[in-house]
Amino acid sequence: MVEISLDPLNPQSQTKSNVSLGSVLLSMRRMRGSTQVTISREAGISRSQLSRMETNSVTPNLSTFLRILRALGVSNIYLKLAGPKKARGKLHARN
């Protein structure tokens, strides 16, 4: 299971454990032994766009993010977003 804290006010912020969305995408891609070209093709995005996401230069929208996760082989995705009183949410992904 991968858990990433999301801050909707600052999506590029890092969690307490210093894990960013981009570093998780990069780690998952490397663990799978895939290239940026392969994952970007499967997700329907450009290789440079995936590279910018992995370096936290840009943050993908939800639709793109879900396509990338599917290309990485993540089959079950659970989103848990905080209510209006809290500014943080969490993402749980299972392979």
C-alpha cells in the first residue's frame, strides 16, 4: 500500500516523511522496471510531462494521475479527502 498525504492548497508540499507525489511515481516506475516512455505511452501523456511530474515541477490533475497509476499497475485506488474543516487528504493505492 502506498499512502500519500495531499494538501489541496499546496499539492507540491511534502508529507511528514518527506515523500512527495513525484518521488512516489518515480519509485513505483523504477520498481516496475519501466521507462518514462513506456509509462507515458500507456497513460496517454508525453514523456516530458511525466518527467516534470516525477521531479515535482508540475502536479497532474486527478484524471492524469489515475491514468499514470493504472499504467504503473495499480489496480485499486482509494481517495480519502478531508472535509471542509481540514485542508489535507490522503491517497491509498494498492497493487
